[in-house]
Amino acid sequence: MKLGASEIRGVPSAGMLCSGRELGLSEESDGILELPADAPVGKPFAPVIGLDDPVIEIAVTPNRSDCLGVHGVARDLAAAEIGTLIEPGLNPVRGAYPCPVNVRLDFGDTPPLSPLFALRMVRGVKNGPSPEWLQRKLKSIGQKPINALVDVTNYLTFDRGRPLHVFDAAKVKGDLVVRRGRAGESFAALDGKDYALDETMCVIADDHGVESLAGIMGGASTGCGADTVDVLIESALWDPLAIARTGRALNIHSDARHRFERGVDPAFTIPGLELATRLILEICGGEASELVVAGEVPERDLIIDFPISEVKRLTGLVVAPAEVKAPLSLLGFWVSGHGETLKVAVPSWRPDVEGKADLVEEVVRIIGLDKVEASPLPQAQSLAAARLSPVQRRARTARRTLAARGLVEAVTWSFVSRQQATSFGGGKPELALANPIAADLSDMRPSLLPGLIAAAQRNADRGSGDVALFEVGQTFLGDRPQDQRMQATGVRRGTAKARGTGRHWGEQALPVDAFDAKGDALNVLAALGLSASSVQIAQGAAPAWFHPGRSAALQLGPKVVLGAFGELHPRVLKALGVSGPLVGFEITLDALPAPKAKATRAKPPFEGSALQPLSRDFAFLADRDTPAGELIRAAQAADRKLVTRVDLFDRYEGPGVPEGKVSLALAVTLQPRDKTLTDARDRGDFGTDRGAGRESHGRDAARLTAAVVPGLTRDPEPTT
Amino acid sequence: MTDLSELSSLETQLLAEIEAASDEASLEALRVAALGKKGSVSEKMKTLGSMDPETRKTFGPALNGLRDKIATALTEKKAALADAALDARLAAETLDVSLPVRETGLETGRIHPVSQVTDEIVAIFSAMGFSVAEGPDIETDDYNFTKLNFPVGHPAREMHDTFFLPQKDDGSRLVLRTHTSPVQIRAMEASKPPIRVICPGRTYRFDMDQTHTPMFHQVEGLVIDQSANLGHLKWVLEEFLKTFFEVPSVELRFRPSFFPFTEPSMEVDVRCRRLPNEVRIGEGDDWLEILGCGMVHPNVLRNVGIDPDVYQGFAWGMGIDRIAMLKYGMPDLRDLFNADARWLAHYGFRPLDFPTLAGGLSS
């Protein structure tokens, strides 16, 4: 918010009158905040009302539960020689009478969820607002003071990292039992909500039933209020995993849960209770009972053999023994020994420290990570090894190839909507996210096409419908690692043809067609070492999301499917709510054959014939549904040595060609190897397009024709 | 008999006629009229035979000279006429070469910044001897968490807002990997030390706001051998960052932190200057958190059967999208996955700008 001088209803105003709520000072908003009459004009506001206390926010990492209290932070600062840690002495309170409420840990033969539970009564307290100093401390960290008893527990949570709980003893019936929850049991918590419990959760119950969700939140029925006279103070330890599990299951984020699931200092359980007793006696008066303790403090006597050389081994930093001992001691570790190996005992509040590496971290972070000098990593053993796998190499080649053909690379989400997934061969239940971030990002994509098609449509909606997009990325056929494939996929929309986009003075703006996509696909394959002649174009074999008549699969033999190309199926486009013209292709980079291990990089010798190649034209009259590709293949197969090139240079149907037929014209390039082709061989063997009579002499021409699908005849009158 | 003056006037006349010829046809007529069988010069040549030797001595060279001169003049004139004719044709043949050609391939195609930056990263680390390792996006809980020293049920797992796949009959759930660290586990399982790999790839966390997307890209690095220490890690990161950001030097600040799979763990800040539309790395008085790193936790090494008292190593991880945005001044992460052709044309890279160390990373 920025305040400035302005005019309001014709009256100049140099500021704004604010309520406490508008300034974020209170929840109430009952009018403008009034300042004392002697408030100095022109001075900053915060100091006047005593809110200029700096706030230091500490992002405590999950391993450092000891720093979830001010005391732990102070200890760490002292170890870094910022101040001195004050450890107040703590005298236990002598109980004046036995605690009238007993406690029992009852987990039967199941693993216990609590090792220790301590309880004490303070009778005759006077509960009310806590003193100013306590309220101020709580408010300064954003906590709301409630009443003295509750405030004491909250104070110790933040001051010492020791969550406690107070029960109003008058509302507790009988003894307390700490046990597992029961399926069907429900619990009314302090936050006013009811929670359904089960046997994975730990509860504290009395004769009425569950009174507290252990270590997470107290119950509404036994909470302390202004009328509380006798209070029961609880200090306990809980199984961190059970706390975490329960908190997650019930979605309760409390300060107690936050600490218990990360680990509180077990050795401070009883001292924490004593500290709370003292504060309550001090503030609320009353008389304390003796302690009731169920269970015992779990022992974790971890002593680590710590060679000082470990610091150098892991960090490169050379340290003297004193430099190791001092910070560890200040952090509360007990260090003994004088040689190269120290014995280090881990304090009870450091559950994160397990071994040597943890101690190295403690030493180095206190000495200062900036003391570690950068030192060059020794050269790798070999420069020669390839750093990329074949599929990684293919992916980068495919990327640059497609970009060089004018397509623009996109990166789209790995998840698509259920409908998109289903339309492109996916939608398996095992690939649907249990917790999708949005309904349209619910399923792992089976293909890159839906993402690219949607992207093309978004561009069209923005007014640029002539787009050519591609993506090289992972798709998922199942949930196993081997079901993940790397694909190179592209779409072209509108007039975004391979030879140019949009209107142009020299050429018509034609819509994209299947051949643009075919060109893209074959270019990728060519860049990856597969020539167009080695790839089969399997018409009718493309996946169902392509137009059945204007698409094909790309195959190597009957088994290896490299991909597909074509127009997208109109029904799929309609279902996705997108408009065309739209063509696309998909290449599965993992499907390409693995590169053959070669003994040599040398290529076979070049054979450049000194003899002139010849070009001869042939025209064929074929059934309309005869694939031209087969004719070309047949021509190539007629004499693999002699025929070096076959170009289909004309395709004609219409007047002059019988109904249902098509005229296909081939230019066949013949490369003589040893001697010039004699006229007889040249003309006789291969025929010309001049006469059927001569053709009959041609052995190879017969082969050429016979190899082509049945029903094919030479077109007696070529169209060119 | 002819005298020499007659020859001289014939020469003058023929040369004038040749000079005056306006096209190849009239030039050819002139050639025939002079040098043809019955041409004026040829007729004179015929008279040489009947001359007495004295006269022939004089007339022979003169006639030959005349014939050569005329022939030369004809040739030259012919060439001149041809030149003129070509000039005239060319003058009529101009194209409006300002007409545009169609933009194709290399002009319109673009590489996505994430791919380009990944290639830059690979170029740098491959020179340092790192191979590129990859793994599946759909991972087991074991690889994504447990083997990386995230205890089951531990709150550290909640640092990662995980996407889950449906629960299986045995109660297990696959996850979308929340980091590329499981690839490190797979790399350590697949080969024996020494190991140097980087693991670039897609990662997923349940998060969507201005600076988070549910899918993003990470690159992690891993070195395992018998001597790799924190000093080496610092050097690797410094070398990488200055090479990547193409600046003469970088200054790094290592802060202690926590990751379950490293011990010690650190977060790394880099010195920078914040400008309105960009962040300059390697200068200024500001700091920017850029990556996390540490020495591989002994538990992680044990989990893959490597003895942590014999082998050691370090690992680091950073966001590819993030360093791409920093280097190339892209303001909003979400734009990276929007496939807006205008944005891609603006921030994308030309197809043949392949990053290499030899050629300088970016052009």
C-alpha cells in the first residue's frame, strides 16, 4: 500500500486514517485506531507503539529440530562465537501431594507409540490473561495470547522446542490412558473440528473417551479456560513417524506436530515439565503435585569414533584438533581423546547426527565453508569415451533437423487430459495421476501430439494459425521404465508448409498436407541414417488418430514401427475442439535399430564411373489405388546395379486416361559400370516409351513390369 | 594495273562500311563482298598470279595486309555487335530482386531455450569428463526417496510435493520423480567408481504459481571416486557457472543446508547485480541462490553397495529452466511451457547455433 497526498471531496488530504485491522495490528476493525494524546507527531509509528522489535525469520531445515526453539538457535549462534549461551539452572519443584490422576501407557502387543509420558497437577491456580511480558513475547512472533496456562505451553514450545499440553483437571474423569485410537472413534479438537480416528493414531483418553490427539492437538472438552482451578500439565514423547502419519492423515498442521515429527529432545521431557510448573506457579499461583511418569526416557548413547582426517578427506580442509574440538563442544557434543581419532558423544537434542559425515558438517559449517579452497578436479581418465547414449544423440539430431526444416520447438506438459490421452492410445488407469494438479493435466501423455495440437490451436486462437511446432520428449505406454519412449513429433497447421508459410507473390498459399508431414518424418530418419528407400510406407497402418486414408506408418520390415505421419483424424480433432488443416508425424527414437559395432570407421572405396549415366522415361497406366511407391520399388529392383535413381515425375488422372486408372511417369537413371551401354541393351532391354513392340524384347523391362502389382500396364501414350 | 593508292582507298572504304554495319547480317554481306570468292579483296588477290615478280613483291604483302586488316575488323565488329546485342538483351531482362523469397527452414525454425541450455550444460560437463545419464520419469518410491536416505514417513519427504500414481494391489505407489536424483542411484548401480555423470531431465512437483510449474527441468551431477572432496566440488561449480554465464569470473557463497542425500549439504549463492530486466552474474553486490550440493551421504553409498570408507564423492543439482531464465533474461517460468510461437521466435535459438566450447557457447 502506498499513501500519498490527494484531494478527497475537494479537501486536500495528506494521509489516511487507519483501523488496527488495516495496519495488520489486530483482527478487530471497530473504527479508526486512536493514539495516545501525547503521541509525538512526525515520528515513525512503530517505535511509538513499541513494535520496532526486529523480527528474524529462520528457515529451519527438517533435520534441525533442535533449532525449533530459541534456545537451540542461541546454542548454534554461540558455537559460531556470536554471543554466549545462557543455560539457566533448573531446580525441580517439590511436589506437595501425590498427583490424583494416574497415567498408563497401553499399547497391548502393538508397537508403542509413546515411550514416555509425565504428568503433574497444579491445584488452585488462577487462570486469566498472562502477564504483559509473556503476551508481548508471543505477539512478537505472531502468536495469539489465550490465557496464562495455554500461553505458558506455547511459550515453552517456541522458547525451548518443548511442546506441552494442559488439561483442566475438573473436566478429566478418572485416570489417563495413552493408547492407539480405535476405528470409529471420533475426537472433538480444540480447533472446533471433529476428527475420525483409527488404530495408527496415538491418543490420550480418560473415562469419557479420547481427550487429546497425542502430540498434535488437545481436545475441546478438557481445555483450560478462565474457570480452570486445577490444571494437569503433560510433557511426553511420541513416535515421530506416527505423529507425521496422523498429522498428514487428518491434515492438522500444529506447532506441536511440527516439532514432534522432527524429533524433540527426549532428555528435556521432565525438565520441560518442571519449567512449565515453575512458570505456572509464578503466574497463576497454586500448588504442585508430585510427578507421575509412565515409561522412561529412551537412551541413545551414540558415541562416534571420529578421525580428524575425515575433515580433510571429505572437504580438503586441513584442520588442527583444537579446531575440531572447540565447535563440537560448544554445540554440546562431548569430545574426548587426544590422538588422530576423537571420541564424540552426540547430545540428546541432535537426532540428526548419525556418523562421521555429520560431524564433518558440524565442524566445517562452524569454521566456515568459505575456508574450503576450490581445487581443480583431476582430468577424467579418458577423453575418448562418448558422453551421450545413442538415443540422446538421436534426440539432439532430430531437434536440429526439425528446426532446420522450419519447425519451432515447444516443450509441453508431460501430462494431458484424460480425453486427450484416450484419443491418442492412452488413458490406462495406471497412468492417471492420483493427485493431478488440474483436471486437464491428469494423465501421463501417450503421445506428444495432443500437447502440440492444443498448442497449435492456442496459437491459432491468438491469431497465428499457420504454425509448425515440434517436440522431442518422453511419452508413456505404461508405468514401467521400459514403457517410457523418446519421441520426435511435429504438427503443421494452416499453410505452414515445408516450403514456406502464408501467401507469397511467387507461389500459392496451399494448406498443409500429409506430404509436408511425410517430408518432416523422412528428414528426421535421414538425419539419423535411415534413407527414405529403406523405410516402408505402410498405408492404412497408422494409428487410429490419423486420417485412415491419408496417413501411413513408417516401418522397417513388418515388426519395427518407427512412427507414422499424415492428416489427423477429423473425429479426433473435433473431440479435442480444434480446427485444421492439421497434419503431423511421430517418430519413436528408441525404435531405430541400434548402431552396428564397426571394426573400422573407413568407408568402402568410392566407385565413380567414368561413363555417362543415361536417363530414360517410362509411363505406366495403373489402377488408381496402386501405390506409386511400389512401382518405384519395382523399378529400383529391376537391376539394382544399373538403376541408380528412379524419379516419379508425373502423376496424371483425367481426360485421356481411362476411368479408375492413373498414369504414372518414371525417370529411371541408368549408370553403366564397365562399358557404355550399347544402343541395343539400352533400348532393347529397358525399352522406351515409344512402342510396345520393342518392349517385348526387353528382358529387364519385363521384369520391371512383372514386379509391379498385377493389372499394371504400360501407358501406350505417355502424358509427357 | 592496280596501284597501291587504289588499295588504300579500298581499305578505307571497307573499314568504313564495316564500322557502319548495324547488325550481323549486313556484316556478313560485307564479309562476302570483300573476302568472299568473288569479293573485292579476293578479286585483287587473284591478280597476284599474273603480276611480274617485282610488282608482286610490293603488292603481295600489301594485299595480304589488307585482307588481314579487313578480317580483323570484321571479327572485332562482330564481337562488338554481339556485345551490344547482349547488352540490349540484358537491359530488357531486369528482375525486381527486391521481391522477397519465402522464408523457410533455417530462418523460421527455432530450438527451445530449455533444449539449448541443456546442450550448453552437456558441452561444458562433457569436457570435464562427465557422461549424460537418464532415467524414467515414473519412479518407484524406493529410487525417488528411500535409497536417497529419505526415511519412510519422514517429514523431509514433504519438502517435495509429490505427484502419485494410483496405488497398486500390494499397497505401493509409483511417483513422478521429484528430482533427477534417482538417476544418480541408477548410475551408481549400473557402474563401478570412478563415476562422473550429469543427469538432466524432467521433474515434477505439485506446485503452480508464478515461480513454480508442476513440471520443470533439473540437472544434477555426481562424482564418485576415492578422492573427490568439497574443494573439487567448489571448483567444478565455479568453472561451470563462469563458462555457462560466459563471464570471466564468478563468486560463490556456500551456505550450510540440508538434503537427506548429502552430508555436508550446502546451498550456493552467486554474486550478481539485479537490473530491471535481467540479472547479471559475476558482478554487483547482490546474491542469488542458484543450486544445492553436498558430499554424497554415506547411507546413499551404502544403499547402492559402495563402501563409504573407501569411496566418496559429491553431487549437486540445479534448475535448468531457472538458469536458462537467468542467462537469457526470460521473466516468467510459465512461458516456457506455453508453446506461444511468438515467445518461441523471440527466445528460441537458431537451428545451427549448436553450443560448443570451441565456438563459444552462445553466438
